[in-house]
Amino acid sequence: PVMAHIPLIHGSDGAKLSKRHGALGVEAYREMGYLPPALLNYLARLGWSHGDDEVMSVAQMTEWFDIVDVNKGAARFDFAKLESLNGLYIRNTPDEELLKIFLDTLPFLPGGAEMTSAIDASREKQLLVAMPGLKERAKTLVELADGAGFLFARRPLALDEKAIGLLTPQAKEILAGAASSLRDIAENNWNAASVEAAVRRYAETAGAKLGAVAQPLRAALTGRTTSPGVFDVLAVLGREESLARISDQID
């Protein structure tokens, strides 16, 4: 027999791997929102390499693996690198496929059971439309769920501290002007392009920078100061819900 072994795996600080470093059961990685292919890819690269290839499929791992390429020194488990790789997989996964993975995993994510119970065919359609913007900002499915939270929020929205600080009396005047411009868009013409044109038109008329209009809109629509692109948010929420959320903050 020919005997061989892979090296030990240490934490990012070089110490023996522990739960603090990531020595957890596979279920924990699912709960943290890692995609199975990304985790497989990362684990395969611990203590082994194939040239400069960082991203590889299971088929490529199988084809390329050779025991002589396994390092003799201990590998280091680095959550930052795993998150970066996972984010790449999320961005590169087609929207419909990613939505299915997300919905299958959602019950296992923190707070996901409550979100799952609120998902129907209409909400699935919204999530699919929102997916391009959501996945650009997410490194894990937990972050994806967090980014999609604005879809599940009920009126009147609970604003976070930063959003409250942003919605000053002056910002609410800007909201009122933007809302007036948005009301001119018919339901059947409500999309990201049309709402962007309306907001830009109002900003030019008011002599305001686009960001000075977009930020209060984001706070009113999502209750937060960070979200997918505000025009995408308007498009996904639809005319009625968008205008109602804006009106809540003006009133």
C-alpha cells in the first residue's frame, strides 16, 4: 500500500483548529449561508492547489487532483477567504437557480422560518426580480436574506437609527417632491428605468444632487440607509406599495 495524508488544518492565527476558528458541523455552515459548491471548493483548496486556479467545479477537482500537489505544512482556515469565494459563487449563480437554493435554505437561516411562512407565488416573483441587485451585495445567503428584508416589511416601516437620523424635515420635503414626480408614472409603465427618469427629473428641477434624493427614498422604502439600488427597490415593490411607504414617512 501507498500511504499518504493531507496536512492538519489550523485557524487563521496558526493555532490548532477549534470551533472558534470554524471546526463546526456541516449544518452550521448551512445556517451561516454558505453554498455547498463554494464550501467544497474552499475545502478542496486547503492544503492543495492546482496552479493559480481558485474557482473549480467538483468535476475539475476530480480531474486535477494529484497527491503530489498536497502541501506538507498545515493549511489555515480563513473565514474571510471562504466568504469572498462564497460571494463569488452567489454572484455567478443564475438568478432562478440561486432563488431555488435560497428558498430551500431559508428555513435553516436565522429568522428564516418566519420569512418562509410569508412567501407565496407573488413574493417569489418579487424575489426573482430583486435577485440581480440582492446578490451583488451578499457574500452569504444570510446577507441575501437580510438584503431582501425590505420586501417582507409591513407598513408603517420600523426605521433603524441611521434612517431616522436621515429623514429630517428637509429630507421629507424632498420625499414629497419625489413622490409627486413618481405619481405621474402609470402602473403599467412602472419599472426601474421610468422611476429613475422621474427621480432624476425631480432632482434637476429642485437643483438637488441625485444622492440627496435617493438616500431619503431608500430610508422611506426600506427603513435603512443601505439596500439594493433604490430604483430597483422601487421597481420591485411596485407603484402602490412604494408610494404608500413614502407617504408614511412624509405624514
